[in-house]
Amino acid sequence: MLKQLRIQNFKAWKDTGTISLAPISLIFGANSSGKSSIGQFLMMLKQTAESQDRKAIFYPGGKNSVVQLGSFREMVYQRNLENEIVFEYEWETFEKLKFRDTVSQTNFVADTIDFTAKVKCDKDSDILKIEELNYHIKKGDESVLKVGMSPSAKKQGQYEVYSEQYSLIRNPGRVWYPSPPVRFYGFPDEVVNYYKNSGFVQDLNLAQEKLFKSIFYLGPLRIKTERLYTWGGITPESVGYSGELTIAALLASKNKQISLGYKKFNKPFEQIIAASLKSMGLIDNVRVKKIAENRQEYEVNVQTKGSKDWVDLPDVGFGISQVLPVLVQCFYAPPGSIIIMEQPEIHLHPSAQSALADVMIDVINSRENGTDRNIQLIIETHSEHFLRRLQRRIAENEIPQEKVSAYFANIDKIPPTLDPLKIDIFGNIQNWPENFFGDEMGDITEQAKAAMKKRMQNAKKPEVSE
């Protein structure tokens, strides 16, 4: 689970400041305020970590990538190549990090990693270079050790490794320095050859790859529904960036059992999805049905509110087709997943938007095989109703205040800032930005003024005699 994130000199952001992330993290802001850039940056790092090119410091994306950010000049703040893109994130490892110093025979155990990197671009060659990468390994808040890499001052193109609280011992006869890091985060193999007790750095590389493998993304516009779906028995990794694999994921989860909290009953996956849709007031039931025994084609039927008849999914409201991938992704993702979503509430009625917040609480409370699923949600949203329901649930002790964080992209400031919304234990937001969800009171006041003016005008009109 990501605990915090900070990005500097990326797109609209001179500096986001430290973003404290909770199980449910919300990002608000006007259109073109830069709020989408937070998720885009994380997805670019994921694309890079999963790229086949180990030498690519950043992989900005290709034709079929979820994000396509172009060149370094296009993504760096103010397109100024004098700027470095600097970023830091801290996360709790899904499994404890354990390793042994083969020289001192000391054992180390950690569960949190704080990583920082600085990337710049050579103005003449357009080649990216890592100026610095640092790992701070912790057990809770207690520091265990620090290790990192930076360019060698002695020989161009080579790097030096440094450490604190851990003595790296060089192998005899190894006189060359290691080559540049792998991607934006990785220690190259030469480090392990250069130092006799540095094998643990490969565990750090692997921890990064596990982190980004756990991140999933769902975009703001989901693919339209079909009358028939073909499924050949595959188990997709996710529902896809546009929800195109939603039904395949639903079918692949037939034997999956989920509970919505401690000491709550396990239910089949399809029932969990149907109950979520029903709680939002959208439909009463949903089923995925094979059209014939000897065919691999399926249809999705729903029962609308108050009806006993089954109808095809395309024959009901568009909002259902847009929220179904959201629900399936949230409950389908493996334990320890981080799900980035843009506008999960799109095309939903206000009451359904409010109810969606309750479903998100179910998601972070959900359990599988008797253990917490530890799902983290990072949500870009425009929905006042979604936020208001979370505020209410905090006040009602349905969700602890510390499990929700919220930020507002403030473009009234130059440069823009990402301001935290201070939510207290009563669900109150103590620092509402001006006109956060529009000028509601201003509209009410102006409506009242206009109504009064119209009444006065009507009262002055002379009566027409017959």
C-alpha cells in the first residue's frame, strides 16, 4: 500500500508537496487542473517497470499504452530542460523484507520502503540520466538502512553506490564502478559483483516490480456493453483500462468467495456484484448466462427494479454499463492491489453516486480466504455526493477518519498546489476551498433576487380591462 507520494517538475506540477495516501484517497479539482497527472505519473512508472527495455529510465507509452506522455520535454514542468523530475514515494511491502549481511551475519527485517529519484535530460542529446536514487528501508517508523546510487565523479558514465547503517564490503580486485541503474529504480548486476554483501539490492529491485505489478488503472470512459460476449476460459489480469475485460473477469471469478468485513459471511463473487448494484438502486439482480452448452458465448441479463423479467444489459441505463467495470475491478483485483480510477461515478444519478461511496467502503473492508484484501483506492472524482457520503460515514463511525484522505488541485495559486482537505473525526472538512463544488449559495442568492425582481415587474403591469 502506498503511504505517501511527492512529485516535482512534472507537467503542471512544480511541486505537489507530500500527498498522504489512505485506503481511500480522493483527488478533486476543476477540469485541466492537473489532478489526472498524479495517476498518469504512477502509470508511467508502472509502464516503465514492466517495459522490456531495462535501459529506459522512463517509458512514456506507445500506441496501446494507458498513458502516452511524449518526450521528456513534453512532460517536464514548463517544458524547461533545466528542470529535473524529482519524485518520492513510500510504501508498505506486502510481505516483510528479510535479508542477511553475509559479512557481519546480521539479520535485517523491514516492512516499509521510502524511495527517491531525480531524473534529468541532456539538452544536446535528449538522453535521460538518473542523477540520484535512494532507498530508505524501515521497520515501521524505525530506520533500518539507507542505500543508493549517484553518478561517479571519477569516471563518466559510471555510478557509485553509497549506504548508511550498512557497511558494503568490496570484492578484491573489482576496480571498476557499476554501470547506470536499471530503469528509474534498479541496481545493476555489477553492484552485486562489486560488493560481496550487496545481494539484498536485488530484493529492492524486486520489491519495486511487485509494487507496480499491484497497481491497476480504470479510465473515465468505459467501453459500451455488448449483447454477446465470447469467453475462452482465460483469467484476465484486470478488467482492462476501459473495462473491456469486465465480463471475462466476472466469468473467471465464479468460484471466488468474498466477505464484506470481519465476521461477515462469504458470498459468491457474482452475488457481491449484484448486491452492490442493488444497494445503489440501479437493478435488483444480474446474471451471466451461457447461451448454449456447446458454445463459448455468454449474455449478461439484469432484473430492473421491481421487475421479475430478465433483460439484456444493453437495454438498461448507460450508467450501469459504466459502473459495472468499477465494481468488478474493485472486487476482482488480487489482495494488496492499488486501484487508480478516474470518475467512477460518471453517468450515475446523485443517489447512486452517494451509494457508490458505501460500496468503496465495502471494498477496503473486504476479505478473501479469511484475511483482509488490503485494497487501496486512489480516485479522481468530481462528485460532491460521493464525498458527502464518506463524511457522513466518518461521523457515524462506519469508517475511521484516517482511512480517508482528500486533496484539491488549486489552480488559483501560481504555481498550482495540491491542497489537503482536513477532515476531522466528525466528518467535517475544516478548510473548504472557495467554490469547491461551484457557488451554490451564490446561485441561491441570485435566484432569489431574480425571482423578487420578476414579481415586482409583474406587480407593476397594468391590468387589462375587458
